[in-house]
Amino acid sequence: MWARSGRGAARGSGDRLAPRRGGGPGAGPWGAARDLPRAGLALARVIGHSQWQAHAGFALGRIYADLGDWAQSREALLEAIRRATALGSGHFMRTCTGMYAQAAAWLGSAPEQAAAGQALDAELGDGASLAGPLTNGQRHCWVGRAELSLARGDAAGALTVADALSASLPNRGTWGARHSPRMLLLRGRSLIALARAADAVHDLQAAREIAAACGARTLHMQAEIHLAHAARGRGAASDAAAAQARALAQAMAATIPGDGQRRAYLAYVLSEIDA
């Protein structure tokens, strides 16, 4: 989610993966987003459905990464990888490993990022290439590799991957290059890291426009955060983008059940806005 790793992350809120006893999903979008896949994971375990367990673990890992909770994101994703490996599902092995690498890049320590990089290498194989058609799982792995490159200071490498993935987006000819806000954010963040903040603005504004139109508030907030960073990189005022990012963060935090995780999320996001 972020351009940096390990900044203000909630390293674990004490909120475990098992579904809550009593009551329905947590109040608000974040509560439901967290509790529904947890309930799905519990059901998949009861009926012994390994693919659903891997899929639910992927979803939980993504949600906890967006919340800045590396401990729980890591736990969910590593369990999903173990389940996919036991199942022998190349699709889930790659999608879960790619998401694990992305979360490690955003939130993990240098040794954790190195471990994620080794897992990516194993999934992509020797001589991995961005040329030719890519499966969904391979795309997840390449995004993970780009995020790790960015976290390790190789912004040029991250930009090369982002450009290649953007060029091979499905239906690019129909929908144009602007229909993937995640790729636009990755390009924009890479350009900022390369001291090309002015070039980053176009991509970040496009990401903001698409995310806002889709109601994707997390992506919208990310775009505002990095527009603020780009403005600072150009020596321009960053107040408007930073204020919008704070407003989005406050609105989303209000839907997180539990004071501890809500405070941790806000501390995480606000540290990124002010970085």
C-alpha cells in the first residue's frame, strides 16, 4: 500500500484470525470486510475445502495489510501459502506469495522482505520474464517484486516492472491505460522515488480520479497521500492533498471495530501522510 516499509505499522492488535463468537460481522465496512472472510475461512476448515481456505487467507492478508497490521497479514498469508502448497495449486501459490511480498514490502523488516523475495524467486522460476502473456498469479508475483524493489531503493527496477505490467493489462485497447489505479500508484510512487515528482503527478491524479469514481476509498487515500509527497518533492503546497487523505483516513477508521486497531490504523496512516 505504501512507499515505505515498517513505518508506524500496527505489528499486531491482538485480534486473532478466528471468527468472533456471538453477533454478526463487525460494524461498518472494515468490520464486515474483516469478519466475512474470517467466517468463510472457518467454514472452509470445517468442510475441508483447501482452495477456499487459501482464498480466504489471501483476502484476510490483503485486508490486514491495508490496515497496517503486518503480524496478522503475515500470519494469514503464510497459512494460505502453506495450504496452497499442500494442495499443489500453482494459482493460489503465486497469488498468495505475491500478496505476501507486497505486504512485506510495505510493512516488514529487511529480513522479512528478503524471505519474501526468496519465495517470489521460487514461484517465478529461473529466467522469469515479463514478456508474453502472464497469468493472474504471475502478475501478483511481479507486483510483489516491484514493491520489494521499491522498498529496497531500486525505484528504477520497480518502474520497469510497473510499465511492463501496465502495457500488458487485459483489455487495454478497450479501456485504455487508465483503468488500473494500482498500477498508476506504483508508477507514481516509483517516479517520486526517482526524484521525478512532476512526472508522477499525472499518474497519481489519474489513480485518484478512478478510485474516487469507483468508491475505492483506500486507493483514493493512497493517491492523495502520494500527491502530497509529490507536491513536497516539487516544492509546492501539499496541504489540500494531505487534508483530503486525513479526512478519508478518519472516515475509514470510524468503521474499524475495536479502539486499539482503530488507533493503530490512524497512527499508521497519519505517519505516512506526514512522511
